[in-house]
Amino acid sequence: MEYAIERKLFVPRPLEEVFEFFSQAGNLERITPPWLQFRIRKAPGQMKEGALIEYALRVRGLPLRWLTRIERWNPPYEFVDVQLRGPYKLWHHTHRFRAAEGGTWIEDHVRYALPFGVLGRLVHRFQVARDVSAIFDYRTKEVQSLFPAKKQAEEPGLFVGADERT
């Protein structure tokens, strides 16, 4: 059985800046929950279609290796990574970026499936669905903190907090 999760997030930063952050494999560690002990083992210097990224992580204490390939690369609008080896029977993650007034929309669409037939469906129902959702909840909070609204520059000659007495 195949499952899906979709998330959409607006950040008040330019499209190119947001895409640049997501195009750096090393930044995935910054937006992945610490309880996964997620580490990139190997990544290309330049992301492109066909690039391979190798990860190590722990799920409920079990060490796992994960290998993904960039299936589609369309900067600064979209890229897709697919699992070649890892904990899922299927992992297909589409990342989309869309410029909007005042910032960028980040859209994630993940299709995934677990191995082990009926057992996999039970594990999904009682654990994996919550885990995947928690990972994306964490990611949302981290991305929001990494891309805050830029403060407007103060007008020249304006002294904020100055105490003028005559």
C-alpha cells in the first residue's frame, strides 16, 4: 500500500535564496530532528540530476543506511529525490518552490510505501505515519526559524530609543 504526505510552507525570503539552501545536501541535517541522529555520509559537491546522496540515521535506535538519487533537477523551482536503498519500499519526494509576493512557497509531496505487506501496514498505522508527520513538523519549525522576515532598515538619522531632553 502506498501512502502520501504533503506540506506547504511560506517563508518571507526570495525564491533563489530558499532554493539554494535546499540544494545543499548538508542542510538536510539542520532540518532533520536530532532524535534520528541523521548524518550525511556522502554527497556531491554540486547537486544535479543523477546525484547520489548517502545517509546514516537511527530509527527507534536501529541504525539504518539510506541512499537517494536526484531524479529530477529543475532549479530554482523543483527537484525530486528517490530512495534507492533504505527503510522504505518506496520513497519519492518532490520538492517545489514557488515565488510569491513577499517570499516563497515551499511544497513537499512524498509518496512512500513500507515493505512486509500486512505487517508493514500495521506498523504504518501505529507508528510510521506519526513518525513521518513528526519529522515534517520539526522540519517546518526549523525552516521557519532559518528564514525569518528580514527587518526593514531604519531610516537614516532616526535614533531608536534616544532620550531627548531639553
